[in-house]
Amino acid sequence: MNIPQEFESLYQAALSLDLKNDVADAALVTITHTLGSTFRRAGASMLVMRDGRLVCELSGGCPQQDIVLRAKQVMDSGQPALVAYGRDSNYDVMLETGCGGELKVLIEPMRSSGDIEFLEAVARLRSLRQTGSMATVYAVNDVALSSRPQRLLLSAGFQWTNIDDDILRTLVEDEVRSMDRGARAANRQVLLNGNAYDLLLESLQLPHVLVIVGDGMGARTLAELSIQLGWETIVVNPSHTIPDLPSGARQLIASPSSLGAQPFLDSSASVVVMTHRLERDMAYLGVLLQTSVGYLGMIGSRQRAAQARQAFPETEGRLHAPAGLDIGSETPQEIALAIAAEILARRNGRDGGVLSESQHPIHP
């Protein structure tokens, strides 16, 4: 659940399941632990349908194929399973990918409404636009917890849990509160009555919102790419609706002042101003620079960018103008790619350099 842009598609797929017959028609796969080089990090999840469809694929390679086979076995048994891929078991599958790392996955059947209650709680937290943390108690003494994992979600003014043991719930809550807020996921173990319970702690981030101020081809193209990336997409125009927007994009008619009052303009939001009218761009920028948006960009020539910086000298470093990475883009599609790439790099704390020349881990 620590991949915000993947949650909505997984959640909607889970809501579409028939969960009334106590027969699993799907299984949720979650990576609980990794060591070394792996294709995804702890917290990444995939939904495996009985008919073979996959939602939020993990890798597409050999481990995924093996995981899918095991997920179908879990659907038939109705009991969760914990599967390790490492030097002590199933290591050949990892070697075939060229990763060489190790990981564990939790596979849980989706067979009743109680199995997706935690997803509904996460969705509720997202609707409130609050960050939070989630703990999953997934194993006891290295064996997957019977029936279903137990979870606890915690945020400011919001809590949900299906942990029925009061002492265990208190221990888990203490671990959640002590989690490093900068970490995306962490593994913990708590002891109770001689038993060792394994926990996966995850940071629940706000869904990324991309606000595009403009109504031309460039705005529509950027909106289309934004939706493909799983970002919540809002296209703003001051006076009229915009035709031919891609499905999934939200339209908002808003003047600069009314846009600045919108609650979604927080630190997890990105805004790109691209009206192609300098006076209008300046009006929106003047308001947006007063918000806490995590990324603010404006397209245009270097001359236009210089005019914007001259108009707002106190905001040096906040305004990305011209917006986008320097990849020689020219067409609307290439420009959209350059802008989206810069936004993603900034959100992940990267500089957008060349991977072959970087010593950073590939996965943020």
C-alpha cells in the first residue's frame, strides 16, 4: 500500500469482487521483506484474479509467474501463505530474473467483505487527504496468520484496526508510533506470550495530484500521461470547460484567486501553468506561489521564464521554468514526458540524471 499511484486501481478491482459466497475469487500479494536487489520493495501489492487477470503487476518475470501459481493455491485453500524467495528456498526463481536478491511475500485470499475492510479504511484516509501509517501483523512464529492478517491504521484523528487482542494491539500501536516517518516501509517483530509476531509497517502517503492550468493540446496531452501514471489529474481553465479531455481527468473552472483556495493544493500536489498567455500565467503563479504545493512549473521560453522570476524574485528555487527535464523535447507528447519526468524525480528526491552514471539505488 505504500505506492500511492497504484492504490486506486487495486482498490476498485477489490470492490468489484463477489465477496458473499466465502469462496476466494482473488488473492492479494504483498511483498513483506526484501534483501539486496529486487524488482520491487516491501509494501508493493498485486491482486491476482482467479481468471488470471493481474492488477498492479509486480515484475512480469519468473517470480511473478511463481507467485501467481501460489496465489491460485491460496484461493483454493482459503488460507494465507507466506512464501520466501532466497538462498534457502526458491532462489533459482530469483536468479532467473538477474536480481539475485531475496524477498518474502504474503498471499492472502479475498473471500469475504472482512478481507477488504482495511482497503476501505485506506481509501477513507486518502479521501481525508491525511498521511498515516499501517501495520500488518502477517505471521506468528514464521507461519502466516490464520484466516487473515490483522492490521492497524493510524493517523491524526483517525484510527482503524481489526486486531482483536488488546495487548497485541497496544504493542503494534507502539511500533507504529515509533516508526521513522521518513521510511516507506519497515519490518518489526513483537513478542507476546512466548510467540513472535512479524509486522510490516508502512507509511501511507497522500495520492499525488497534478493540476494543469491550461486548455491547449499540451494540457490535454499532459493530462493523458498523468492519468497513465496513476496521478489524480485536474485541468483548470478560468472561464469554460475544455473539450476532448481524456477520461479520468477532472475539469475545474477557477480564477487564480479561487484556485488558490482549493484544499488539494498541499505539499503532495504538483501544478503546471501552461495557458500560453503571459499575463494569465503570472496571475496564477502569484497565487500558487503562496500555497505549499510540492512542485510548481511553467512552460515557455527562457525569456518568459526570466520574466516570471523577475516578477517573483523572492521565490527563487520554487518555480521550475521552463518546466521539464532537458531531453530535447519538441512535440506536445515529448514536452509532457519531460515535465512528468521532472515532477517524478522531484517527488522521489532525485535529480533526473542518467541511471548508468548514478550510484543511487534504482528504487527510491
